[in-house]
Amino acid sequence: MSRIHGKGKGKSKSRKPAGVEIGKIPSSASATKEEIEELIVKYTKQGMSPAMIGERLKKEHSVPYIRQYTGKRLNEILEERKMAPEIPSDLMDLMKTAVGMHAHLTKNTQDKYNAVRLKMIESKIWRLSRYYVREGRLPKGWKYDPQQAELLIKGKA
């Protein structure tokens, strides 16, 4: 497959190290499955995004892969506890970027480079939102609208 917005073929990807098995906690681990799930819930209540939770668990608690310790992905744990965000975090991050670029382009109307980049980001948002509607993570008929996204993001901030 090729990249969405670039010349590369998109072959590069991250791979887990050879010794990582899902559900098998390493002998050097200091945290248990229940402790990790409690930390995830605690950090979610503090308002952290799933990506930030993963980074904090990796840095502060030496948990490189949540799925290896718990047997579930971070979003699966949040969905079980009914704490998952209504809009997936990757879509929300793209919408924040697009809102910032819209604000920039209202002040700098001659910035053609960022106008093109905004179109690329919005096409990613539309593609991703179609996927989430199809998978049932967003309600049927959910559409991206730049003005609604701005209100949604300002309400979250």
C-alpha cells in the first residue's frame, strides 16, 4: 500500500520485540494486571488521553505494552468501565489540528502551503469518521463540520 499524502510506499512500521507475548507478564514486572487497570482509570479521571496514559505507564511504571500485561488494549479497558471518549482520540487530535489551522488561515489568508495541508487533514478526518461510523464507534449520520468541531474543542478545553 502507498502512503496517503506522500511519495513513499509506506512499508515502514513498528514491530514488537521477539519476546513479547500477549497476556504473559514478564518476571521482571513490578505491577499486576489489577494495578495497571486502576492506574488507567485514575489517569482517565484526571482527563488524560489514551496516548498520554500509555506514555505515562511506559515512563513511570515500566509497562511497555499494556496488552502484554492485561491481555486487553487500553481502549477495551476503558470501554468495559464505560469511560471511553465519545469521539475516538485519534479523530479528536486531527480535529484539534484542523481547528488550529482554520484559525491560522483566517489571519493569514495568503498561506497557500497550510491551506493545502488543511485539505489533507480534513480528508483524513472524513475518511476516519466514515470508518468509525461503519464500526459503530460514532453514531450513524455523524459528519465532520469545521464550525461544530471548533465548538466541540473549545468546550473540551
